[in-house]
Amino acid sequence: MLRMTTGLDSLVDEKFLRLKGKRVGVLCHPASVDRHYVHMLDRMREEKVDVKAIFGPEHGFLGQAQDMIGVGNTPKHAAFGCPIHSLYGDSFASLSPAPEQLEGLDVLVIDLQDIGTRYYTFVWTAVLCMRVAAKVRLPLLVLDRPNPLGGDVMEGGGVDAPFQSFVGLYDVPVRHGMTVGEMLELVKAEEKLDVPLEIVKARGWKRERLLPDMQYAWVFPSPNMPTYDTALVYPGMCLLEATNASEGRGSTRPFEIVGAGYADGQKLADALTALNEPGVVFRPLAFQPTFHKFAGKLCGGVQVHVTNAVDFHSFRVGLRFVRTLAELWPKKFQWRKEPYEFVADKNAFDLLTGTSAYREAFASDKALLDVYQARESRVSAFIDRRRDVLIYK
């Protein structure tokens, strides 16, 4: 098996020579580690890199906050003495750095482990940083990492303009098959941003390779993304965030263990199994979340076991899962009523799927699948859009 190394590994190997003598800003999180599990900031401290500002995405620089919990700024980092700026506060405006927070920097280094799913917000934090950097002419240095879901498989249509949000900031499929570096190249090209952008490649990664095909350890990038298996089901099971059913937060396997206080696990598993979706088994179970939805209450549900990652269509399964819940328990099932990712005037399911068409097709499974097929035709256009910016051919 070919060993893969990240962009950070390359900088560690060269002892950060390209950053010497520069005033450096860093956008990172707990998964910004090298192949020896040492965090990039510790490596920078060893090599006396002049870090002047640190930026943390959703969940905080330390990765401590749960979903949609705002994080405040920290005046001083213990080792570098520089401020830690939160890029996830109490408004959409808080998601972008203020231009004055970039003042005095010579370069902004970005190292974020993404999971290749449109709703996973780290890649959009990087995009928002690039847009501000373009305004102040600040160069970006991106330490790229592999997409753990591979670079070839895509699913989930796109985002219609009225439904753009922090879980769909750009018109790309739910499972987009791109790295953070490639996504930045795409946005830079399509928006014609005048910003110096250098990508340090993940050496040894090939588009067809999923995480198990690499000698690349999983370091969970957010509190509820503990394993690769979680990332595999996330493109579909994250849709439960838009409902009153539990996506498994507060359980030992979030997004894999899913259900509701009003659901019967065996009845749900039987209905899901009857859908004949390939590459997946639905095992009935009961669980009691320790926090979040149904905290402390007994829930019926299933564990989603992926038996063949190549055949498994996570987004399609998620759509049919939500519809099955609504069909089996129509008097109990509800759409989320609270604002979602700073948007209060649109249904959260529409924001996640990028359209109102799926929700409007819930009358039948056939209608839902018809919308799915029609929306999937947009993936071909996306393949053409991204072709010229791909870093890993």
C-alpha cells in the first residue's frame, strides 16, 4: 500500500523554510496534524515560525463546541501570544475574518481536514477566508489533505441560488469529490478572484482511493465525526438535522445510529430494508442520547452499516430514510422549526438538499426518486466545471 503524505508533512520535511521571515496567519483545527500526530502549531513553534494570528472554524480552534454553537475569540495563544479569532460566532458575518484581522500578515496558511460533503462547513470557511484575502491581497498557502470519500464518486445535485447558505455556499454536489485545495481553485477561477493561491499537494493520493485504501490515520475533525464510517454515512444521515428525529448526537456512533423517540426500530429497519438500497444494512436497535434531541429518552432506530462503500449511495439513502420516517409516523414526524445555520426564513431540509423539490416530492417514494434522477443530471455539468482545476488527475 502506497503511503500518503499531506501538505503539512511536506512543510514539516522542509522545516517550514517557505514561511521563514514571514508574518504568518493560520486557519486550523484539531485534525491539523502531521503523520506523527503532532499538531501543525507545535511543529511551527519548534521551527520558530512567526505566527501572528490563529483562526478557528466551526466547533472552535480546539474543536470543543457542538454543532451550531458560537465560539468567542481568545486574546492570546499560550505559546505564540497571538490572538485566536473564531470564524463561527452568532451571525453569518462572523463566518468571515474581518479585514483588520488579516492586517500585518504576509501569508495565511490553511490546513483543514474536510470530509468531502457539501454541508460540512470547513471548506466554506476556507472559501470565505479566500474572498476576504482577495480584497486585501493576502497570499494563501493551502496544505492539502485527501478527500476521505474519494475524488471520483459524486452525488447530490447542486444548490439552487435561493438556497445558498453556510451548508451550501456554492453550487456543487453534496458529495463533490474534491479536496479543500481543489475547491478553492474552483471558486477562485469561477469568481475570478485576484488572490495568490499556492497548494501544497497531498502526495500519493489518487482520486479513486477512499480512506481505507491509504496509510492515513483518521483524526476526527469535529466532535461528531469520530470515524471514517461516520463520514461515509454523513452525506445522507445529516439530512436528519432538518427534522425532529435524532441524527445520533449524544450516542456513541453519531449519524450511524439514528432514530426517534416516537419510532419503532424493527418497523423502521424492515421498511428501510424493503427499499433494496445496495451496499447497506439497517440493523434495528434502541438508544438513549445523552444530549441533543431526545436527551435521556429511549429512542427506536437503526444502525446504518455500510457493507460496500463503492455501491452505497449515501445521499439517496438519506432522502429515502427521511421520507420513510415521515410515512411511518406522519403525526409525529416534523420538519425543524428553529433557524438553521443563520437562516430563519427557509426550511432546513431545502438548505441541505439545495432545493425545495425533494421536500415537495414527499408524497411518494417514486416522486422522490424522480426528483433525485433529475437533479443528478447536474453532476455531469459539475464534472465539466471542475475538470480544469483538479490538482490530482
